[in-house]
Amino acid sequence: MALLEINNLHASIEDKEILKGLSLSVNAGEVHAIMGPNGSGKSTLSYVLSGKPDYEVTEGTATLDGVDLLELEADARAAAGLFLAFQYPVEVPGVATMTFLRTALNAQRRARGEDELSTPDFLRIVKEKAAHLGISQDMLRRGVNVGFSGGEKKRNEILQMALLEPKVAILDETDSGLDIDALKIVSEGVNSLRSKDRAMVVITHYQRLLDHIVPDFVHVMHKGRIVRSGGKELALELEASGYAAYGQDAA
Amino acid sequence: MPAVQETVDQVRSLDVDQYKYGFVTDIESEKAPKGLSEDTVRYISAKKNEPEWMLEWRLDAYRRWLTMEEPTWARVSYPKIDFQDYYYYAQPKKRPQSLDEIDPEILATYDKLGIPLREREALLGIENPSRPIAVDAVFDSVSVATTFKAELAKQGVIFCSISEAIREHPELVKQYLGSVVPVSDNFYATLNTAVFSDGSFVYIPKGVRCPMELSTYFRINERNTGQFERTLIIADEGAYVSYLEGCTAPQRDENQLHAAVVELVALKDAEIKYSTVQNWYPGDKDGKGGIYNFVTKRGDCRGDNSKISWTQVETGSAITWKYPSCILRGDNSQGEFYSIAISNGFQQVDSGTKMIHLGKNTSSRIISKGIAAGRSENTYRGQVTAHRRATNSRNFTNCDSLLIGDKCGAHTVPYIEAKNSSAVFEHEATTSKISEDQLFYCLQRGLSPEEAVALIVNGFVKDVLQQLPMEFAVEAQKLISVSLEGSVG
Amino acid sequence: MNVVTQIRTAAEQALGIAVEQRTAAAEAGRIGELRRAAATAFAANGLPHRRVEEWKYTDLRALQREAAPLAGTPDAAAVAAASADVMSIEGAPRILFVNGTLVGSASDLALGAGITVEPLDAALRGPLADRVGALAPQRYDGPLALNTVFLGSGLVVRVAAGAKIETPLHIANVFTGAAASTYGRVVLVVEEGAEVTLVESFQGPDGVAYQTNSALELFVGDEAHADYIRVQEEGDAALHLATLMTEIGRNAQLHTFSFTSGAKASRISLYGRFGGQHSQAGLNGVNLLKNKQHADVTLLLDHAVPHCESRELFKSVLADESHGVFQGKIVVHPDAQKTDGRMMSRALLLGETAEMDNKPELEIFADDVQCGHGATVGDLDETLLFYLKARGIPQKEAEALLVQAFVGEALELLENETLREFLIARAAAWLVRRAG
């Protein structure tokens, strides 16, 4: 069984079905890109997998390393090794980024039966990883994402991923709102986290991001399903032809 | 700053004597004997040829009223009212059978007020003839004439005086009258129930979108007559109606009592929009005379997905005691209250709203703009309550007050009660003076002080003005300028 | 006009008898006058109830079913028990009251230069006697009337002109033993240019229906700077009634912080008045309530003079079936031009049947002012909760983090770091207790 195994997934929000039988297998060590026109259900997939309330799964399965994700609360999914880099990371005023990171890391370690990190160890690790991503100490002291620029928010997401070391990371439109320099920093951060034990699912509308985070597989999503799969050349093809072909049922 | 002094001087030189509508129509009228007793109630009921059940209802109210006390919680003060010193019923002696027979004096009065009573005039007086206004004019206590009745009847819309409705549509009246404002709701409402003289009745049948704005114009004319209108509007399932109410009263030295009751019922998917422009005589520059206006207005969003919206522009009356409210009973129902309350001279305004959230997913919105000038007192008093089972209720309240001059007062008294954890209520209120910077900026650009203030105040109340139907918005804007005349530099 | 037949509750009758007994003997001097006037007022008005506007949401007739007997002088065992449990603040000298009685042996009464403390009964014979009762509001206040009738134990603290007292002074009130009532009063006189921080704490055992009635009179002199922090962690069956009265002089600063997590029912009535120009007041607080707790904060702030600034921020966290009340009234007098007042109450409803009643009022008679108030009620933001959970933080912990952030906004206003950390820790402990 693949590390992330999604089978015939149907999900709806407010009785409107968005995912209509989506299947996907992602093995450890692989990077998969999911592309598709607006409204095809890409973000819904990321929310359904991570357990956002209001989304209802009506059919199908999703497992991570054999664990049934759909049975778990959002925090338990995270502890099981699922990480979602949000398209729009929320601001959490009053909760210092540092406190947030430590609480999250220790909660996950506890859930996995590991010891909590000592404060000096934690501080050392955060400082090191933050430095790589150009995140200042001042940002770490501020409330989570409060007053961060778009690029800073995305970098903060990657910092969290680096710290929490998930088995499967889903990056939802991580390139949106980034200029080219910010995109490079974020992509380098992501690439440094690629490993044989980890899988990544990169959701994007544009091929641009895939120049920096080169996928092993590319899938096209349309109307709640994967309608086409291929290698990284598929992304280039889409770049050339656009999603026009998916604008109609005929696709 | 010099501008402050200037403002103060202007307030001192305030001249509210120039009440534009202060003329008296000289016609004979028929009055009930002075004072209030069971006999007065019987007299009124008999005059109106009411059925027995209506008389009994009135008498019941009168007996309850005798046991009640005048409320004292509002921030208004006035000499004790002698309820025996009023006439409770007056009607013009010549009763018109058709528009042509209407006393020319009355028509002339309305002309001065700019009310297009005659259909032809009504059509001419409106910019967009495709949206004519039907006017039910209340002259003192009797509804003089109702225009457009025939055309409305085609749609099944009933628009007539409440007296007529009691005679012609007793089943509807019995079902709904007093169902929103119960007989013993409050001192003034109970008094109204006992002695109400006339008012409007509207019924919009299922699924009908009323083809025109309905309008009524109240006018208090007869010396020392209390006026007690009773209005009942019912929007049946899926119906829509927009109703406009305007009031002017001639200048009188004695304080005149006015205690109206307005009941709105919106059934499933129905919507009622009720707009008021009130510019009754506010009293003279020494605070003498003026209308006492104690009004009970309440809407019941009885059905799911129903909506009731109150918009009011209050510029007149010596005392205003008025809280148009919404009971959000149906699931997903919505209530709105948009208010401009301007007080000048010695006026006292205590007005606001109640939003009572009972159903699920109900929402309410309150925008209140109070402007106090002269020696007036202007109070916003509001209540927003989410009951235990009212899950996901939402309220947004914004009430701003503007003070012009340093002899007036502006007060904000909101009650915000959440008894359900899923309620989300936001309330914000501010009080400030007209910005000297804004004034200076306008003056520097060549506006006169008066124009500048009118401009700034109109900007201040813009959010509410936008809620008024076009025909009213223009009048309201003029009224605002007139009301503040002489109050500012 | 309104002839209302006074129906006395059992508690009112019992209190009425106690009031009569206390004032039976002729008592000379100012305190005798005060006591008699308060007794007369109580006889006429009794306990406030929901028909009294200021007590609309806190019906004392319903909440105070019984009049607990006056607490006696605690014995050695009681003092020992109280001393063992009492909270302490790092570096702060502490004065201990047990069941309303000053325990000199367990108190730091010698406080160094610039600050003196004197038991209230002694002070009533001294030069500061006329300060007692001087700040009482014009209108009838039931708990204050009772506090005045039973006035006896308490403390008068005087900070001499120009004295800057660095370490906070802590007055700890501990209740122990069987249900009884205590009446305490603190008079704090901060003279011209002086600075001081006073902390008052209230503690007692769970399950005992004791009653605390506390009053504070705080004189903030010209150019003075006073901080007052109260920590109310009474036992879960207690009734806590507090009246805080303050007058702020010219160019002065007052900051108060009220931390409430205790008592079955509590009410703080705060009466503040600006008596001198160019002064500032910050009146803030946090209420953490659970089960069926009821806590009412009612404040009346009088801007009687121009050029003063006031800020209020109250945060309420309401779990289970608890009930929070905030009533705040800013009054700006006709001549108080250039007043700047902002008041905010925010409530977080965690319990499905928790209730919050807000009544923020503005009463403004001067035109050149900037005043505003706001009130919000809501539950935890689902989006934020999901974000935290998506990072692996379990529900309870995520809630606790968000609640802490919510109350943090108010706690951060405390300037004194020791006290800030002290209260942040008390809030965190409350969250742990609630989760556990």
C-alpha cells in the first residue's frame, strides 16, 4: 500500500458534492503535483484530507501509512504525519509563534509516544530552521502570522513543516501571492525537505512553481476527480494548452 | 478655536419658531367629549360603527390601562400629562364619499405639505410613474381618502383604513390585530388600544409583490386632540411591501399627545420595509409646545426566512419615545433598524430598537445616527437579545452620535444579551463633535457654515439615508437641513 | 408616585435586624453618623434587585438567600490554616486578614519610608478619619450601605507625598471555617506625586457559603500614580460583593485590574471620578467563569473635568452555564471638554448555555469629546481552531491557547512584570483546572 492512498473519495460541503470519486496513490519519496482549473476541487481535497469541519465525506477511503485518516480528528491526522501548508494561513493574535510551534511539536510528539523536547533543544532547532528560511527572531515573538506579509506567512508554513517533519505534506497553492524571490526561498525550503521517507502533494494552478519544485508525477484534476496523470512533462503541456480543454464536459 | 465660539453663538440664536408646516386648517370638526372614560371608548366605537367584539376589546384595554403606570425609564422629562384634558376623537364634519368631495381646505393643506393626494397629482408628483405611491391620508382621526385602491385590489392587496378593515375584513383583523403588540404591552399601547381612532390596514396576499410603495401621511390638526393611530400590515407568505409613513403637524402651543401603535406581521419568506419621516412640531425656541410622541412599533418575523426593515428619520416632536422592534421568530429571519434622530431646541429624543432573536440563524443589523444640537437631549436605547435556543444568531450594531454645541446631550444605552454560545454580537458606538477640520476645509472651499454643516451631517447619516425609498430620501435630506437651521455656524 | 410594597426576603429581614442591632447604641463622631445614615438607607431600600436598573442582571435578593452571621475573631488554628494557603506575590510585603480580622503577627506592617498602614478602627480616630466614606456615591448602593453599617476591620494605607513605592503591597484576605460574613474596607491615600501599587486578594474554601463584602476608597492625589490589582479567587460557594470608589486628581494616573475566577456569585461596583484635569485612568479586567458562576462588573466613570482620558477593557471567558455581566457607563459632564473615553467588553462563550449581558453606556453633555464603546460576544473562531488542530494540537489544548491569547490582550496591559506574570500564571492554572 502506498504511503498516501486515496480511493474513490466523495466529499461535499453544504450538500454540494465537490469531490466525486477521486483516487490517488502517493509513495514515500515521491512528489506529486495536482493541477487543475479553478473550482476543480483542489483545495477541497486538501481540506478533506486534513479534516476541516463542514466538509462531509460521503464515500471512499483515505489512508496514511495504513491509518484511516477519515476516522481521525484534525489534530490526530497531524500527529499521524499529515501536514497541510495552507493557501491562506490564518492569523492567531495573542499566541506567539514560538509558543505555537512548541505546543504543536510537543503535542505531536506526545501523541506518538515520544518525549517532549527540552526548551534549549527546541530553541536551538527553531533558530536553525528559521534562519534557513530567513525568519527573524522578531517574527517568532509575534502572534502567529500577525502582521506577516504574504511571503512571510508562506515561509512560516514551511518552517512549521520543517519542524514537524511530516510523512505527507500537502502544499496548497503555496506559490500564490509570492514574488519570484519569495518563491525561490520557499521552494528551496520545500526541496530541502524532500526525502525518501516523505511524500509531497503540491497543489497548484500554474506550472511556474513546478520549475522550482520538480514533481515526479503530475495529475490533472477536473470536476472533483483526477482526469489525467503523467510525468512532469504534462505540466509543460498544460502550460502551453491551458485548461481550456477542461472547461467543458467533452474533456 | 473661533469656530467653536461661532457654533455656540449659532446655537444660542437658534430659531425653531420657523416651523414650516405650522398652519392650521380651519374646518369644522366633530369631537368626542373631552376626557377619557368608558363612555369615551363607547363613543369612539359607536362613531365608527364597530362590531361588538371590537368594543369589548377596547373596553378590556381601557380597564387594564387604568391599572397601569406611565413608564419613567426613558430619558425624557415633561410635566405630568392630564389624560382627562384631551379630546380622544375628532373628525372633520363633512365626510367625503369620493376624492372630489374632499374639503378643499384639506386638499390645500396637503398641497402645502406636498402630498399628492389626488391621483393625477400623485402621478405628476413622482419622478417615476411606474412606481406610483398610494396614499392613505389620515387627517386627525379619520382616514380621509384612499387612493389607488382599485388598482391595488386587482392584485388582491387590501389597503384601507383600519376602521374599514374592521368592518370589511374582520377575520384578518381578528387574527392579527394585537398579535404583535398585546393589549397590555405598555402604558401607551394599551391606551391606544382603548381609544385608537384610525390608521392604515395593509394585507398583501401570498406571493404578491406590492406593485407600488404604500404611503400614509399623518397630521395632527385639531387643538388638544390626542391622535391614536393604529396600523396593521400583514405580508402573507412570500409577499413584499414597502410602506412609507410621514408626519407633519401644525404649530400649537399646547403639547399634543400622540400614541400610535404599528404592528407588522411577516409570514414565511415575506418582507416588509417600513419607512418613516417624522417632522411633527418640535415646540418653539423656549421649549413651549410641541408633540409628545409615544409610539409602539413592532414587527414580528413570524415565518421562516422573513425580513422586516425599519427606517426612520426623526426630526420633529418635543418628545420622542419610540423603539421600532423586530421579533425574529422564524428561522433565518432578519431584522433591520436604520435610524436618523435629530434633536434641536429643547427636543428630547429617546429612541432605538429591540432585536429579539428567537429562531435559529437569525440576524439583525442596527445603524443609528443621532445628532443633538441646541439644548436637546438625544438618547439611543437599544436591546439585542439572543434566547437560549436561538443558535447562530448574529447582530451588528453601530450607533454614532454627533454633538453640535455644548448645551445638548447625547446618550447611548444599549443592552446586549447573549444566552446562546453560538451568538455573535458586535456593537460599537461613538460620540463626537463635528470635526473642526472638516468644517474648516469646507469653509475654505467656499461653503457657507450652514451648507458645510448640512453637508457634513448628510455625510454622517448617509448609511441610513441610502435605506430610504428615493421619494423619501430627498425629502429627508431637506428636512435634515431645515431641522438644523440656525443651529450651527 | 410608585408605591411599591416592600416585600422583605428572609435574608433582608435578618440583615435588617443585624443592622438595627449594630446601630442601636448611640455612637459619636463621623463613623456614628455614617453608620446611622447607611442603616436608614438600608431600611428603606433593602437589597438591590432586578427592578433596580444597576442590578438588572444581578438580583441580590435572589442571590443572597441567607444572611450569614458576622464572622468572629479567628482562633490560632484558623490563622495557621489560612497562612498555609494564602497566595503570595514575589517580593511583595503582605498583610493578612483572616475572616476579616487583621492578623498582625502574620503581616508585614513596617513597610519602610513613605508608606504607612494603620488598622481602620485606629485610623477612624486619627487625621485620615474624614476620608472614610468620602467617596461614597450619591445614589444608594446596597452592599456599600451594609459595609458601612458593619464597618470595623480594615486598613488605611497612606503613601506620603512624593514617595515612590517600588514593590507592590499585598493585602491578602483569606476566609476559613464555617459560613459567615465579613465586611472589610481599605482606604488608600496616595498623596501628591506619590506612586504605589496595591494588590488585594480574596481566597476561601470551596463548598462553604461564606459572604465577603469588601470596599475600597482610593484617593489618587495630584501628579500621583496608583495601580490597584484585585485577585478574586473565592471558594465556589461564596458570595463576593465589592465596591471600589476612586477619585483621581490632576495630572494623575490610575490603573486598576480586576481578576475574577472565584465565588459562586460576585459583583464589583466601581465608581470612578476625575476630579482634576489631564489625568488618565485605565480600568481593566478579566473574568474566568465556569459551572454556574455569576460575575458582574458594573462601572460608572465620571468625567467631571476636561482633558481626561479613560480606557476600559474587560474580557470574559464563560464556560459551562456561567453568566457574565458587564455594565459600564461613561458620563461626560457639561464642562468636561476634550474628554477621551473608550470602553470595550469582549466575551468568549465556551459553554453552550453560558450567558453574557453587556450594557455599555455613554452619557455625554459636552460636545468636544471623543468617546466610544464596543461590546462583542462570540465563541471560539473555528478557523483558528482548525489551523491549530491541523498542526497536531488537540482540541482542549488548542482551545486553551486561544483562550489564553484572548485574555492575554487585557493581561498585557499590566505594566508591572511580576504582577503580569503572576496573573498570566493564575489564568493558565484556571485553564488547566478547567481542562482537568
